[in-house]
Amino acid sequence: PETSKVLELQWDHIVFTGSTTVGKIVAAAAAKHLTPVTLELGGQNPVFLDPSYDLDVAARRLLWGRFMNVGQVCLSPNHIFIPASAQDKLVDALTKAYDSFYPEGAANSDSVSRLVSTGAFDRLQSVLEKTRGTIVKGGLAEADREGRFFPPTIVKDVKEGDSLLDAELFGPILPIVPVKDLQEGIDYTNARPHPLAAYVFSDDSKFKKRVIDNTQSGAIDVNDVCVHMAIPGLPFGGVGTSGYGAHTGKFSFDTFTHHRSSVDSPAWVDKILNFRFPPYTDKKLKQSQLIAARIPAPRPGPGIGPAKAKKSGLLVSAQSVAVALGVLIFALGLRRALGYDGWLPPTLVALAGRFGVSLSS
């Protein structure tokens, strides 16, 4: 009730972090006042794992990212795509890392957090009970609803349509999705809403480039998970249903700042821009065209070489006009400020004449 009342008020800017469902409610309420909104939502953050990568390194980093705060992190990796032929090797690496994280068992570890509520426990219990995958670590045997303890759990052989892939898990369950090849994982991801983050583990530049170029996400980390949020200078935000806008560092400052344009125009500028005032004539039209902005020349690239750009007239630049106009304005301002009535370069006098401005005393 309190949140609903707050959303009825008018604000300069709203930043919301939470689920996509609540994000839509916040955005709709803000729209009534035309209040700008920054949304940092969630998503099923995929992992694309190259089987030739060091699986022990990948396993440590993936388990840390998945089980940090028992998965209650919006950037947490949601599921892993790996070729079916390499799934068992990954399971071995994950098991090794799991045992090193919790040598006395997860239930006896003080490094395992608790779920935020019994409601969260019930939701995770339900999806885990319905999975058709195979639990290789963790499970419900030591789970404690009243204590909100849900064991970190690894599940292999998770296929499309499984309960663990219905929605963002937001809990300590890590599904492994065996695929035929990388493209199958990319196609699966692109058929669903854009995630807040995507993760690639590979030393192969072609593998990395293929994922980066063919998927969309709020961010993408290579050979690690979640770390981009902690790196100064990088924006943090989603895309599509995982949110819009960005914050952290200067991006937060810019988010809450209105970039307000301002101009203080001196009276003598009218000598240069006099053509804007009626009555309009052909002469004034020509004067206006001298300082009109031109489309800048494109950078050479596929299909647009210098010859083609020249032919289309796109190489015409406003730079020379801008420089000449700047010199003219400076000269006029200096002349006015100093009360100078002496000699001026004939070229400058002629240029001023083209604008209908007399520099003679």
C-alpha cells in the first residue's frame, strides 16, 4: 500500500530494481506524470561455455556467481549451455569446486546465505520437484523451510521446457543445459526476452565474437560472471524486458541530472544572423545556406568508399564554414570590445560582406 501511494506522487526521476512484472507497474504509474524511469530488472542470464576452456576455472567462477547470496542476485548466471559431449566433464569440475567451497557440507557451512522468505523457499522447492533433470549436488534432503535454508544445487540434463527454465530462478539452483552446438544455445536465448547479462567462457576469439555479435543483453562478461557491476566506469543496466537506462558511478549522476542547454546571445550576433528576420529575400536565403549544417561524410566502410561518398555529395563538410564563421564572430566581438576602427584583412572584410555584414567603420 505504501509503495502504491508513493507511485501516485510526481517525481523528477524514478529508479527501480526488481522483477519485470513490478517494473511494468512502476513504469505505468510514472507515465501518468511523464516521469522518466530507469529500470534494472532481471532475466535468465545464460552462460555459453566452450568445452575447450579450463573447466576448473569456469566451475569456480560459475558456482561463486550462482550461489552468492544463494542466487538472490539479479546478475547471477541462470543456466549453462555446453555441448552434450562435454557435460560430464563439467559436472566433475563443478563437483570438485562444490566440495572445496563446502568441505563439511553446505548445511554445516557458514558461507551459505538464507532465502529472503518462506515464499521464496516454496517457489524453488516447487520448480526443483518438477524438474526432469538429474540432481548431482544438493537437493531437498537437507532443506529447511522454517530456517529458509535451501542447499546449493546442481542439476544436469535439463532440457527445453523444463520447470527450471520457465522463469528466472533467483535462487541457488544451477541447471546445465546440454546442446548440440553453440548455435542451439544462441537460438534458445534469442527466442526469449533479453537478459540482464550474458556470460561467455572461452579463449577462442571466434567463439567469443560469435556470442557477442549474435545475442543481446544488458551486459556481457567474458570468462567471469557478475564482475562488470563492480568495475568503475562501466554502466549497469538492462535492455528490453531486463530494463532500460543505466546507473553506477557517473552514469548515476547523469541519470539524475537534466542536461539543460543554455545560450546567451549578444546583440551584435544579429549582424551575422540578420537573414532570419523578415522580409525574406533571395539574398537572405543564400546567406542562410552558407552556414546551414551539412550531412557529415561517412567513414569508409562496406559499400561506402571515398569515391561513392564523393559522388553522392556526402563529403561536403560544414567545418570550413564553421571555422570562417567563428573567425568572423571573434573579429566582430573584438572590434566592438576594443572600439577598433583600424585595418582589417581584406579577406575577412570580403567574407563578412558575403554575410551582408560591413566591417568598415
